[in-house]
Amino acid sequence: MSNPLQQTIEALAKEKGIEPEIVITAIEDAVLTASRKHYKSTENLRTKFNSDTGQVELYSVRQIVNEVADPLTEISLVEAQELYGDEAEVDMEIEFPKPTDGLGRIAAQAAKQVIFQKVREAERDNVYDEFHERVGEVVGGTVKRFESGDIIVEMGRVEAILRRRDQSRAENYVIGDRIRAVIVEVTKDTKSQQIILSRTHEDLLVRMFQQEVPEIYDGTVQIKGAVREAGDRAKVSVYSNERDIDPIGACVGMKGTRVQAIIRELRGEKIDIVEWSEDAILYVTNAISPAKIQRVTILDETERVVEIVVDDSQLSLAIGKKGQNVRLAAKLTGWKIDIKSEEEKRREVEAQFDELEEGQDAATLTLPGLDDEQLVRLSNAELDTAEALLETTPENLAKVAGVDEPTAVELQTAIREQVVAAEKAAEAALVEGEPKISEDQISEPEENIVTDGDSGGVQIESTTGVAPETANDDETETQAVGESVSDQTSVEPRHEGNRES
């Protein structure tokens, strides 16, 4: 039958979820620490737990040597052979028992602290080993208590923390509430909970889609990207390698049942489901929905900047409340989006025509072969516009610029070509037309599925093109036209997705 201490060790190990050997090692280390404080000597002390008696035995260990230098840690071969016979050899160790009865209260208290420390370390190691490979997994728990705005979540025998910054502003909890969150980090921190949860991370949205949509779980439909402003709105881009499977329809579900389950779990957060595309223009067009796009132009492919032109009535819908719609679209696609109304774009092009009529500034022209000093001489001679440079004679231009006449003729030819190119570009920008998307990318008349997170219903509205034609009446707040909104903040919630008829 096990002794009382052995039973206590096994009970403690079971309660803490650690091996009994860890507790025994902790006890041995604790007694060893207390013994060193009590005896205050340079002896080589060693402790052993006797499972039969339930006692921790203390020994002074001495090494067998030919010539003794330190009698506290060494013993001569002759003396050792007198004790143990011819079996004793040099470099062997002999253990001499020492009493532990007189360790005292202070030594016992120190031993208790060592035991607690060792057990806590073992617990932390176990938690880390169990959960560090589960980062990104959705787990459930119960709200246990609140600490300075942070929520402590009980997950079986361990606790996790949901920090204030990882909580959705649309959610409120009380003690005892069930809560689901995604594990974002597991640490070995000794001062607080090791498992860090989040209700605002994109992974929570992705995992929920995997749980609700079988096509995503088995890989038929892929989630290419997900962005959130927790509590308000989210955008998810999906793609299917199989042509007969509609990725948006699979995510929405029959009468919106699949996406509605996710919306309820996220306390009414609106979710836009858009189709991913390798074509940047089509992808940006899909991501900016529900607004109808007039034109999309790539301004800088290296810096990933696009310009979107929308009808004046669609501007507030495209931007969203406080820029939320276009900001999420920019984060989802990875492109900086400069959005303008048709009227703003028209004024911009007309201003370019006015500049051409007044004469293009020489500073904006490319004048090959001229240095700064030559450009200054041209400016001093009032040859600082395209009109003035073309009206002057090659002889005068050569004289002012300090070049020969053939070079002056070449300069005027280059200027004339630049003016013509600028005029053509301005004329093309004034032409009203469809979005710059190839005909084979424009789908047939579609159904636009709009999910109302508050009512729980699903409406199917008939549309033509890549986005609905009607604006959301709730989206009344706009921003400065033409402003780059890739780094803006906040908008109105609405869910929708396009699905081929």
C-alpha cells in the first residue's frame, strides 16, 4: 500500500496534469535546497525519495581518491576499502547518510516555495506543449472573471486571456457566458495566462467558414483572403477551381443559412463575399461592390495603385461610411485605391486641357540633352512653355540653349510629339464608356445576394454587370473625392456577394 506522501504526490500530479516524477523531483530539489541552507557547508549533498517509507533521504557524497585534498568531498582509497572492501575503487562515489530532522521551519518554508515553483514550471511547460501547435484553432470556453477590461476564459483545467484590444466592440459578456475565440499566441510567460485568444482576428472568420461550408473544408472552394473591422464589416474573397461550383453560392448557402450562422456568431457583423480573380482590375471591381464601377485604371503597377471612377450617385456607396468599404477592399486586394466620381474626373481632365491651351510648362517636358544651366537660360528668355518653344525659330533656340541647329530641330520635334501624346491622353480620358474590363470578363446578368444580418433574411435582387446599381441609403457619409483610402478608418455594415445565374 502506498504511503500517505506517495498518495499526496499522485493526487497533486493528477490535479495539475503533470507526471508524479516531476513532483518527486521537485520535492528532492526542495529538501536539497533547504539542507544546504541549514548545514552551510561545502559538502556535496544529494537527496533521494524513498517510495517505501515516504521519506526524502539526505546524503553527503564523497569521491574516492588516492590522496585527499578536501575531506568534505573526498575520501581516501584506503579508508573506502576499510568500509566497503576491495570493491571500492578510485573515482567511485560513496554516500554517507545525514539527518534531516533538524532542518527547521525556515528550511521547510524554502522547500515549500521550491516545490510550488517546480510544479508551476511543469504546468506551464505542459500547457505550452499542448497548445503551441494549436495556434489558429477556434476553441470554446467560459467567461470566468474580468481583469482591467481583459476577459479570463476557463478552458477545462487551463485559463486563457481575451485582451481588451482583441475584443469586438459589438460584444458584451458576463461571467458564465460561453465564448468561442481563436488562439493567436501561446507563450511561456510566468506573469499571466499563457494562451492568448482573439475575437477580432481574421483567422476566426476563416475558421468559421471552414466549419460552416463543407466545400471550403474539403478544399473545393478556397478562401483567398479575409479582412475585418470587427463588429462592423468584413470582406472575404473566395475561389473555386471547379467551374460548375459557384464559390459565393457555396458560402452563402441555401437562403443564406451558412453565412447567417457566422453573422450570428459574430454578433451581427456584416460579411461581403466576393469572387477572387488573378486579373487585378476585375478583383478590385469585385472587392469594391456593391458600388457600380465606371472605369478602373492601373496607375502604378510597381506600387500597386489603381484609380476607380464611379458615377456621382455611387460615390458614397463605393467609399462607405467613413471610408470603410473602400478601405477593406484595399486591404483585401493589396492595391491602394484612389476613388473619384465621374464629375471630379471630368474636372481634372478639363483642367489638363486648359493647361495644354495655355502652353505646357517646360519643366514638365522632357528636353533630351539639356542640363540645368541650359534650362535656366531658356526660362530667362521666356522659352518656358511648349507653345513658346515651338513658335521660336531653330536658330534662336540653338542660340539661347547653346546648341547647334540640328539639335534644336530635334528638341522641337520631341516637344511636338509630347504635346500630341498629351492631347490624345486627355481626349481618351474624356470619353465616357464602360469599365476597363475585357468583354470576356464581364458576366451575364447576375443575381446579387444581399444578406441582412439584422433581419436574418436573404433577398435576391436582379442586377446587370459586376455590381448592383442601387446605393445603400444608410451610407451617407462621404470623404474627399480622389483621396487615397488604403489607410483610412470605419464604415457601414452590409453583406453581399455575386453569383452567376
